[in-house]
Amino acid sequence: MKNQTPDAQYTMGRSEAETRRLIEQSQLYDGVTRRFLNAAGIEKGMKVLDIGSGAGDVALTLAEVVGTDGSVVGVDVNAEILETARSRADAAGITNVEFIAGDARTLNLPNDFDAIVGRLVLMYMAEPADALKQLAARLRPGGIVAFQEIELTFYRAIVHPDTPLVNKLTEGAIAVFEKSGAHIGMGLHLYRAFVDAGLPEPTLHFETPMGGPAAWPGYEFLANSIRSILPLMEAYGIATAEEVEVDTLAERLRAEVVAAKRPLLLPPHITASAALPA
């Protein structure tokens, strides 16, 4: 790989709590991802490369989608978290997925994949278009490129006078991602990244989970997300642990949203997919 600006650090940190948060995230975004995979053309019998597998959620979903006649290879630079992915696959009796530690851009991988999929991974890569170009070289002719990325620039739309706690957390979280070097507008940048990589113009969709009822699990997920970025919030001088009070954050978010009768969005995702010429 050519010399270039280093990738951004993973903003959410590495911990057991963050691994649990990733699993929570996948549960909340499961419908979004499944609809995306279906629309992208991922189907039974395919051989799929999953980029940035983490705790394995997307890879395990892909293994279900492609069925026993298909296969999935999940890659992540964090070898430790892949142990969790392998354990989850074993516990679920899933045998058509394997996990490999390393950078998918430089690993010695075959070039006969039917599809390459990634969720929330390009946002941490210094040169997303270059990454897409390198990854697309792993595909057979007619193969599918499919990525799902966050669009935090839209997230400011939830700010409202009736939700001061939500407002403060939103601005603080966005500031952390900006300062850490992540692409907070990666969702909208997907179109350009595909085109600059020499790929066909992608099909795009915008979607985000949302909720307002007291029983909605999004409050706990958002509180756990703040827990994961709290070390950087403190390091960047955005807020202290004492100010955030993360242990009671979910309940305070719930109370504010229920009282305001204003539904709360989770961070929006934009999906993009395109098939190479056959």
C-alpha cells in the first residue's frame, strides 16, 4: 500500500464494554443492514468478504443470508475481538464463516469473492476511495461492493430546545469523532468514494432507527456509546466523567425524551452498493 495519511484511530476504543456495545448496535440496526444486503443483491451461495468484522455481527448475518452453500470471510485489524466473533459463530453452530486478523487492503486474500461488504469501516480509513479500489480487486467480474456508513452531519437535526441533555450529548459526541480524525460525513461521501475508486455509480439509501417509548432499548445503547467515547471526551476537554454521569445517563435520556414527546434518532446510516461489470 502506498504511503498515505494514517487511518484514524477507532473512536469508540477497545474494551469488553465496547464489544458488548457493538453487539447492541447490531441488534438495533439489524433491520437496516438486512434490507441493505437484500437490496445490494447478496444471496444464497455467494462467497462474501466482510471488512472490519469486529465482534462478528455482519459476518454472522451474511453467513445466514448466503446459506450453507455460500461462505463468508471476516477480516479485522483487531485480532482480540475476532476471538469473540469466532466464539459466537461456534455457539450458534455457524460453520460457513471464518475470521482472519489483518488489514483487508494488504492481506493475501483470493480475488474470487462475489461481494465485499463493510459497515462503519470506511469512516476510519484515511483514503476511502483508495481503500475501495484495493478491496474491489478481491472481486470476480460482476462482483458486488456494498458499504454502510454513518452520517453524523445529519445527526444535529435532533437538537431541540425541549431536549437539552440530548443536545449536549449530540454536540459532544460529534466533536469527539471530528477530533479523532474519523470522517463524520462518510455516508454522504460514499457516492464520491465509489466514483473516485473507478467503481460504478452506487445505489444509495438513507435509514436510521428511532424511538420514543419508555421501553425503547436505544437509550441504553446511546448511554453505552457515550461510555465508550468518554475517555476521548475527557482527553479532548469536551466533558468530564463527573459531568456526564454515564451510570445514570440512560434513565435521564429516557425521562427527557418521554417528557418532551420528541422521538430520538440513532445515528443515521447511508448505504451504497454497486456491481462491477461482468
